[in-house]
Amino acid sequence: MDDSILVVDDERDFLESVRRGLITSGFRNVRIEEDPRRAIDFFENGEEFDAVLIDINMTPINGVEVLRAVKRLSPGTECVMVSALDEARLAVSCLKQGAYDYLVKPVSKEDLVSTVGRALEHRRLIRIMEIGKGWDLPRIDNQAAFKSIATQSPNLLRVLKEAELHAASDIPVLITGETGTGKELIARAIHAASPRAAGPFTPVNMESLNPTLFESQFFGFTKGAFTGAASDHTGYLEAADRGTLLLDEIGYMPVEMQGKLLRVLQEGEYYKIGTNVPKKVNVRFIAATNADLQRLMAKGLFRKDLFYRLRGGWLHLPPLRERRDDIPLLLKRFTAEFRGERGVGYEEEVMALLQAHDFPGNVRELKSVFQAALNLAGRRPLASRHLPEEIRRLRGVARAAGNTPKMERIAPLDEMEKEHILKAYGACGRVKARTAQLLGIGLNTLHRKLASYGIE
């Protein structure tokens, strides 16, 4: 994990012990400091840390003073206080001054890793909730991981930033959107930006799995497990170990198979056919669908417990008709793919016609239309006559659009509020008290809002 962690304590042995514990648990960017004054200097000099572990009993200044300085200089940094004294009054005082949690020495590795992990997840959640605020576009730090996605759309850029933040953790991610919006591209980008990037990325089309063969395909089997099992078979889960498993088209997964998948998500283990010995698996799950899972749950076709387990982070991709200004960028990308350095010329009307079309098949449809048009044009510039008839019929719409400024759809305020509240509710594990605290609203207000959305 690339989250930056600073540990401040004037006991060298404790510092080394904490660093070893964090690094062996996957936290790669861990820095230690014995002098609390130097730790404050880091922040005053503009260095950034995602989390800081601060011992309270230090000299020449104590940990509470370090906490106050950190929260003043870097309010978004999560602070975990550590003390040999198990005093409720001291713990409450630290929490009131902005600490995320309070640990008592001796600290077990399990408690250390769990607390730091929760603190970092809380920081990611806060950053995700802040993405939609204001007009400034978020910056994608890991450009290499997201290079396959061409966009200048504010809506999609915000989704990409959320994806980048989720990538740093191991929580499951649910990606929704219409067919052809690039759900698998986003899933691959999350994998590439994650600590699992060196591991396998395994996409599985859940719609294509035969229900009667699900267990053998998904879990694998041992030699002799059934007639025809001439040798051991590696299932999708085992193939994805230490990597990312994309459950594509999860909305079409038969209900009888969903319970078996849920157990893997809950327990992190499964049984190969032919053995009663559980097998552990270390996999990051991403699910994608173009189906309306809320409607499927209402009809009893999708398990609610599986939905909430998969929806650790929820990314919804906007359709191409809501980001028409991306079409020139996409065509440039496709041109490089199909023609290389030769490029292609356009008649002026071509771009206007393409931007006037709604593209129900989204980016995938645009790519197919463009490739077919290039085939018809040969070495000549691309002209409107090379486009499908249904697009050529939009000439009047294209001309009218040329006289009006383009803008993306702006959602109504109540729709944005609902999306914001539900995103926070899911990210807080459906705990209403935590959600209300995060949103800065009263618990009764949250109850009323959720009830209006049909959530009790």
C-alpha cells in the first residue's frame, strides 16, 4: 500500500517494532522519527502524510502538542495516539482535539494494523466525499494506471479520482453503467493503481457461467472429484490469488450461485470440489454490471447481503451522451490505434454529426462506427457519407447544436443530495450514526432522508 505513514516516538525499539509490523502487513511507505519537534518540522515544510502514529509521553514536547500541530498544519492527516496509560479522560481529550483513535501499549500487531487500516480508509472516505465539492477538477496522481481512459468530463474525472482512492485499499468495488461505458477499463485501472498491480487481473463474465458448472469453474476441482475429472483443475478464484478478480455482469448471476460467492467474500476461503479442506484466497473483488441491482433486489433476483458486501466503493460511469465533448479525444485515441502515425482527415460536418448522436452503445458503439467509417473512406478524408444513415439523419440537430454552447447534464439538487447521502451510507457500512456524523447532519434528519429513499 502506498499510503504514507509517519510514526513518532522517542523509544527507538518501539519505532522499529511498529515499522516492521506495518511493512510486513503491506504498508510500504512507513517513516519513523524519534524527535517530536522534527516531526512537526516535516509538516511545516509541506511534507504530506496520510496517517501519523503519535506517542503521548515524549520529551521535550509531548504527543498532544504534536497532535495539535499536525491538525493545524494538515487537517486531513489521520492521527492515532499511543500511550502506556489507559486513561479514558486522556483518550477523550485526544479525540476531541482531532485524533482518529487511541491505542494503549503494548500494542499488538493485529490492533496496530487494524487501526491504521481503518484510519486510512476514513481518510479516503473523506477525500471521496470532498471530490464533488467546488468546481476544481480532481487531479489523477497515477496517470499511468488510468492512461487508457480519455476524458475531459468533470463527472468522469471525479469518478476516476474516486477509483484511484479506492485502489489503495482492498475493499470491494461495484462499477455500474450502461453497456460500453468502459467498466472493465476502470476495473483494470484500479488494479494497475493498487498494491496488487504485480498480481493477476482475472475478468470473469458471470452471465456466461453455466449454473450447473459454476462451482467447478469458479472454485476448481481435484483429480477424481467426479466422472471425467482426470486431473486437478484451477478455478477462477485460485487463478486470481494475490490479484484482482473482476465479476463482470454480476447482475445476471443466478440467485442460487450468489450465496456461494457471498461466503467467499465473507470468509476469504472456499472448497475445491473433491475436498473438504478449506482453501484460503487473497483476492480483491471488483463487480461490474449494467443492470439495475436495486430493481433486481426488489424482485428477489439479487441478494441484498451480496449487494452490500460488493458495494464497498460504488462507481457509476456516465454515458457518452452526457460527455459529448470527449468524442474528439476518443477519436484521436482510436485513430492512433487504427492508423498509427498516418492519422486521418475529417470533413467539418463529421464531428458535429458524431457529437449529435446519443450512442446508446456508448464508447464501444462509437469505436465500431468510427472503424467502419475509416474502412469506407480508405485513404480519403472521413466524410459524412461514410457514417451510418441513422447518424446522417441528424444534420439538422448537428447544425442547431453548433449555434449553442455545449454543457453536460446538471443533475437536480435533490438527486445529487440522494446520491451523496447513499454514497456516504454505503461507505460507512450502513451505520446510521457514523453516516450522520460524517455528513454533519442530525440522526433524525438522516432517518427521514433514508426513509424517503425506501431504506428503513
